[in-house]
Amino acid sequence: MGSRVLPSLLLVLLNACTSSSTQVVATPAAATPAVTKEDLSSTKATPTTLRPSQSPRTPGTPRAPERSGPGPTPVTDVAALCVCDLLPAQCDVNCCCDPDCTPADFSVFSACSVSVVTGDRQFCSQKAAFYSMNLTADPPHRDFKLVDQINPSVFCIHISNYKPALSFANPEVPDENNFDRLMQTSGGFTLSTESTVPAASDGPQPTKYEYGAPLQTTGTSSGSFLKLPSPFPSSLCADQNPAAFLVSQAFECSRRVDIDQCEGMEALSMAHYSSPAILRVPNSTTQVSIKVQSVMYRSLNHTLTQLEDHDVLRPSLVNTGQDRLCSNVVLQVKYTLLYTATGQIQEAGLSLLLGTLSSAVSLLQQKFEIHLIQHGTEPVPLSGSPGYRVGLPLTAGFQPQKGSGIIQTMNRQGQFTILRSTGEQDCLANKGLRTPVLFGYNVQSGCQLRLTGTIPCGLLAQKMQDLLRGQAFPDYVAAFGNSRAQDVQDWVPVHFVTYSSNMKGSCQLPVALGIEVKWTKYGSLLNPQARIVNVTAQLISITEPLPGPERTIVISTVVTFVDVSAPAEAGFRAPPTINARLPFSFFFPFV
């Protein structure tokens, strides 16, 4: 009984849906799709729809409802639709639906890139165009079939009452005639100069700045955040970019300038960048004023002059007869903010570069920077980023135990040092005077050690070795100028080698220290970076000279930098390989 009740309920539901005035009607698809074939030598189809056969029904079963209206008319003729037709007025290879292809073109096709073209699959009945290649024929030709497909889904579109839904409507472009009518249709729009940042909620207010939080300022005319112009979305300056806490940024953008209006443009005025006061913490009343630390002035011939007076200068238009100039124009802005570990702004500094603008310039290049430095800390200078720069000291340190990081002294000039030569050439008088090892500089230095009387050889050898090595001879040297102390793999160990005479039983005195630094060019050929790959320290000892009333021993140190870069070889791409497959009957009838 259950098997009879279920079809009855389904047919009653479908009958109710058909009689309603809704836009889409669902009908059961119980028919088999009818297939229509065209002649293989023809490109147009003449379909003849085959009606589905009536399935036998048992007595007492209600008859399925008949169609209450015509099916939707297809908007697109699938027989004329070709998605692989890319070349105008030319035959696309293996595009069987291309109207530009002739039977001679079809004869060299290997397959159809698009085999089926259908209409809207949501309709209960739709047209479908099938394309295939008959490669067994002589010559091969294309087969084309236009088929009436029946959607097997129960929920398919049987009648479409809303004809515009079958295609994409072209939007109406507003003009002076239809603008008022479109305004009434859309409900209008509003323009607001208020900040897009959401208002503060009623919850607890933050007591410190967090990473990425916008820096709040006083004043309502220019917004409540410190702005840092940036090039968005083009190279033109966008002034609404807020500066964020702990985010150091640098931008360069262009600004359209009218020389007649330069005096009234805020973006060119010094006061626009120095007048806001930054809030110490968000939503507080404590303000941190921006102090002007330095002002540089660049003339038209690019000479720089530092201005002693830090008073606010405003753009001024000057007529010079043949040209019009605008002076005191802001070219570069650099903010330096000092913050505490608790997320509060301690100080705010401003450095400006002003200049003169000529009337011949319509696009002004401006640079904006902001740097945040924690209070109580000093920035660590680098010897390069990433490669070493010539003339900067080598970065060196110690590793107290295996697996730990590198320990460095705070004195950047004292991490890797050698003897400093003086005019007296007295080693004892110049004790403690050292000079740093600078990258790329080959150096030779030394002094004389004058000995009087009898001094134990062991004590003398230790004294001379201390003079050559210094108080803290490093164990590791950084491979790059910006290598971090925790990245031990970016540090090169110092290989210490001792050379002495072959005389046994005699006391050996170290008299020379040779340091050899091997480096290579690393990275791109356009911008190679200097990288240290090996450091060797050679301590040379000699036999103690014969005793006498006064002896003089010369002590010397030599530093040599050796470039071990392999010669650069120009690389060329491999020539492209052509993997073309000819049709089956390409050489017909010769082969």
C-alpha cells in the first residue's frame, strides 16, 4: 500500500505546482531524450522530435498533468554557438564548430576540442550540439548531431514567465537625461568626510598601543590618525593611509601640483606634518607634540643647506620674470617615534626636506618615512645588508658553548682588531691601541719590542702572543654584514694555525700574525653581495734570539682579503622544443 500512496502524493504535488502562477514549475522528467541526426556532409541540422512513449499505468492511478504552456524559447542557438572560435576569419585547429573551417580543414583535424555545446541545463528540455571526427573515413570528416535533451532532474524549469531572466541585460548608463530617474530608483547615495574607522565601543578602552594599531592624533579637520601618504592605487599620493604602531614604512609617490595653487595646498606645507599631536595611548588626553629636529633645503641646482631656524615655513609663490617658483615646498618627511615597552608613545620627532618648485613641474615627487625606536635601546649598526660593504668593520664574536648563539661586544669597532702602527714603533708604549679589521682593506701593521736583561722565554712568548691577538680574539666571523647572533649557520669559524721552527727544545717566540679572509660574490650578477666563506689566522713563531744586553724583535700583523668568486657564466634558456603531432593522413596520397 505504501508504494501506491507515494506516487499519488507526488503527482498531486506536481499538479499543484503546475496550476500555480509561480515563475518556475517542476515536472517529473519521465521521458527519454529524442535524438536527431544530420547528414554527415551537412553542417545544418533538421531535427524531428520523437514523442516519448506512454508508460502503462494501473487502474485508479491519476493521469500525469499535461503541459500548461509552451516551453521557454532558447535565447542562444547552440548550433551557432562556438566557444573555441578564437581567431576571426580563420579556422581554429581542432575546433569542429568553427564556421570558418571548410571540409578540407576538417579532414586534417585529429579530434574535436569541444565535443558538446548545450544551452541552459536547468530547463526540462534543451538543445545540444554534438561534434565528433570520423577518422576511419577517407578522407576524415566531421560528424554533427543536434539533439533534444530531456533533463532527468525532477526539479527543472518547465515554463519561464520572466523572459529577461534568460539573458544578461545591459545596464543603463547614467547621463543628464536619466540621472534623476535612476536616483529615485536606487534610493540615492550620501557623501561623508567622516573617518571610516569604526567608533569606539562602550567596552573597556585600550591602555596601550598594540602592533598595527593606528596612531591617534588630536584635531578633527584632518582626521584623528597620523597620516602617511602612500601610492595607492596608482603612483599618485593617497593621503588617507594611517601610520601604524610598530610598523616602520617608507613610501615614494607623485602629486599633481598647480603652481598657482601651491600656497593653498596642505600637502606642500610644513605645518601640515608638524601641527598634529600624537596621543600617548589610544583615546587619552595626554598629547605628545611633534618636534621638528632638522630642516634641510634643496635648491633648484640640488644643493643642500641645513636651516638653523626650525620655524614653520609656508609655501610662497615668487615671480622671477620668465618663470614662476614656489618655495618652501615639502619634498621629504621623516617621522621618528620613541615608544616604551608598555606601548606608549614617549617622543615624536620630524625631519623635513624643503625645496623650490618650478612652474615647469606638474608632478612632484615626495618621500614619506616613519621609524619607531624603543626607549632605552640603541639601534645596532650593520656592516652591510645583506653583503658586506667595503670599509665597514667585520662582525665577529664568540660561542661560549656548542649549540648556543654568538656573543658580541657592544663596541662595533672592537670585535675584530689588529695592532695599530704608530710613529714611535714601540709595542710597550702602544699597548692596547688596536684598529678594526675593515672589509676589503689589506693592512700591514707592526711595532718593535726592545728587550733588556734576561726575561724568561715562556713569559716573553705569552706577552708577544697577547700583543698580536689582543684581549679578545674572536672565534666566529659573520658571513654577511647583517647576520643575526642566533643564526649560527650564518657565521664562519676562525681557523687558528700555528707555524714554528723545527728546532726541538728551543723556545719559540710568536712574531707575526697573518689573517686571510676569503670572500665571494653572492646572489644576482646585477647586484652581487659580498659573503665571507673562510677566515684563517696564522701565528708564526721563530726561535728565541741569542741573549744579549739589548735585543729588538719586530712584531707584525698582516690582513689580506682574497676574492674567490667563480667567474660568472652567462646562462641562456634552452631552445624550445616543438612537439607537433601530424594528422593521420598528412602525407596522403603519397604515403
